[in-house]
Amino acid sequence: MASLLFCGPKLAACGLVLSIWGVIMLAMLGIFFTTHSAVLIEDVPFTEKDMEDGPTALQNIYKLYNQVGYNCFIAAAIYVGIGFLSFCQIRLNKRKEYLVH
């Protein structure tokens, strides 16, 4: 029977801890970007063309804020998947300890 176990207990625990931290951090960044936090303006990839449009310049910047926020939420979802995978590996490693060879 093929085993789905492909990483050890320490690597799985490390992956779980890092994914929990990644989800918290990226979810908070996504919230701050979608609320258009002024502190994060340096992280928004706008160009001079976005600022020259006059009355729509603010809307262009807000669109870029929202896009970066959505990217943060997507990355947080990927971290949730990695955390689930790490949790499954931890469970498989614990079950392997109790098996008789």
C-alpha cells in the first residue's frame, strides 16, 4: 500500500507554524490594503501614468490598492492549503508511530 507520508514530523510542524503565521499576516495585510491604508502607499505598484489622469487618479490608485489586497487574500488561501497539508502530515506521522512493523 502506498503511503501519503512524504515529510517528517519536524518539517510538518514547521510548515504548520509558518502557514498559521502567513495566514494571519497576509489576511491583515489584505484588510489594510482593501481599506486603502495610507501607510502602505509605498507597496502599491502605481506609475506616473496613473497619477496624470486628473479626476480619475484617485480611483486608479484605489483599484491598485484593491488588487494588491486581493493578491494578499489569495496568498493567504494558499497558506491555508499548505497548513492543511502540514496538519495531515502531522497526523500521518503520529499514526505511523503506533503501527507495528
